[in-house]
Amino acid sequence: MKKYLLILSIMGILLISGCTINNAGKFEIHEWGVFLQEYGNTTTSSLTRSPEIVYVKKPVIYFHGVGESDVSVSIKNITIEKMIPAGNSSEDGLTWDVKVVDDEILVPNGTKYKHLFYEGIIKMDSPVIANVTYTYGTPDVNIRNLEKYTLADVIFVYADYGIYWTGDDDLIKILYFEKIEPETAVSIEEGKEIDNKTAINIIHGRCLAAGLDDAEINELIEHWNKYWFSPSNYGIHTRLISFIPQDVYDAILPITVSPEPGSIKRVGILTLVDIPVVNRPPLENLTVSVTLDRYNVSVNETVNISVSVTNIGDRLINLTFPTAKTGDFSIVDPDGTEVYRWSEGKYFIQVITTLTIKPKETITLLTDEWKPSIEGTYTIRAWLETTPRVLSDPAMINVTAD
């Protein structure tokens, strides 16, 4: 069954060189397109059909050349929503007839444009499906290649910040799959964890090998880097980045340019978002609290600390942990340096641990005592050892000299 693709952005670069662009074979086309596909149902099971709508951002075609010529550009298999400058649109495509003067586009009223821009809807099948499945409280990534060709340089980005805003990016996991064979599924074990810089280098290298130049690639990365790798630091963030072979790209969006170019280089990048997350615990109904037997103490005086979790919802919650460690807390001094962490130096049995919390029930996760040696105001924060962590509100303790 065909899927529907909303074109928000295909960035194409038409690179022209030679004495005149009217001579066939004297110029070439460089184009990149990012196909942004959203899952319509976030509870979809693993390996079912993928979403129905794909957005492709900022469709732009640039001209670079020497001289002046009349050029016709046509794109098929698209129902146009918007095109700049104005051109001719039909039920299955668009056409521009423009005058190109060096690097600029000149329309009959004298207005100059740096590029051609269009938006619309096309039909296509997604080459890949994916989901994130929680097993024993830990997320696993599942990706299946639905096509008969190999997917190369697949990048998966996942972060789950729960209901907490944070300025940290340390919860982002980026996995790299060098290749996924036709009609084959992979999971997290087959992937390699990488950082943002490495992911960008992989994308840059793939685009360079496909024929784009550095300036074109840098423009692509500048436009998409934040969207791919810098989430809002709230809720769940998923991205799957996969390259579309040029013959597939050409079949999805056929392009015709007259006069005929010497060569055409087109790079298509599929970006899947809102990927289904399966079996994720309902962490939004849990609160973690840290309590002290006193909040004003003297140096070397013992403070008793207790960490608990409460189910504020109306349904029973079952949590599963890969070890006996279910919670933790840390103490930070006035300079922001961590001076104590409950779990440090402790050994936790490597056994699956289940925690069942009834509606409105509060369970104590751990108790401990701490004896401060230096005066100052300290911050204590606890968390549930889930993915993502459920954090407590900070508790402040004031330590004075004897």
C-alpha cells in the first residue's frame, strides 16, 4: 500500500559551469532532499507497517553558472502546495521556465531569486520501520529494512527525558549501523554507540562520496544538525537517519532539466521521527522524595537520609530493573561539586529486580546516613534508577561550624 509524503523540504543544488548553460553536458545538477517521516501511531508494534506521512523540508534548487540562458525545470509525482517563484503546477507535478543569469534566477517582472522553492505531497513506501522496546527497564532499538537493497550508514538517535526539563544532553544515545541487509532486522547489539561529532562526520562523508561538495554538505548539516541531534530536553526524542539510493530518489521525484545536464547527483536522506516506544513504564505517575531527619546541622553531626517513591496515579505500576539497584542519591557542595553518592563503592547483585507500587502507595527505596565535614549549604537529590530517571525535588541542608 502506498504511503503519502508531504514535501516540506528538498534542497537541490543545480551546479552549472562552462561558457554557456545552453550547451548540453556543460553543467551538472547537485540536489539533496531530507524526507521527514512521522509515525501516526506511537503504540505501533515492532515490525508493522510504518507511518503514512513524510515531510521533506525546504525544497530548494540553486543555480551556479556563467552566462545567461532560459532553463526549464520539471518535477513529477508531486501535488504542489507552494512554489517560489511562481510557476506552472498540475495534478502530478510542477514546471519552472526561468532565465538564469550567472548564479541568480530572473523572472519576467524583473525579480531576482537565489533559488527555486516548492512544497507539496507525493506518494511513496517507507524503506524502513523501527521501534524502541523496553525490556527489564532498559530500552532496546529494533530496525527492519523492508527493501531489497542494503541500507548503509543508518543512524539512530534516542533520548527519553520523561516529564523533566533539563539542559543536559547526557541522556542522548546515538547508534550507528554501518549497514542493514535487505529484508533484515537489527537491534541495539548490532549498533555502535557514537557521539554527535562522529555522526556528523559520517553524514558528511556519505554526501561527499555521493557527489555533493563541501559547501552543499555544510548547508545541509547546518540546517538539520540541531533537529537531528539536539532535542528539546523534554519528553521522548527519536530520530532514524537513513540514506535513499539515487535510483529510488529519482523514482520518487523524477526531475527533468532542459538543456540536459552532463550528470545529476541527488542525495536523499530519510528521517523517521516519533518512532513507537513499547512497554515504557508510566513514569509520569511516579514521584521520588528525599527526606532528612534534620535540615540544619553542625559539622560532623550525622544526618539520616531516606529516599522513597510514590505512585500518585490510580493504577498499579510494575517496574523492572536489571540489577538490585532501584534508586540512588547524590550530595553536592556549594560549588556544585558532588561530594557523596550513595551507590559509589557498593556492589549490586546482577539479578532482575521487580518493584510493584500500588495506587497512592509510598515505598522506601533506601536509607542512609551522612556526616558533613565542612560547613556550607549542600543540595541533595535522589532518583529512581529507571530510563529516564525520575528525579526528586532538591533538598537543602545547612551545615554550620561547631
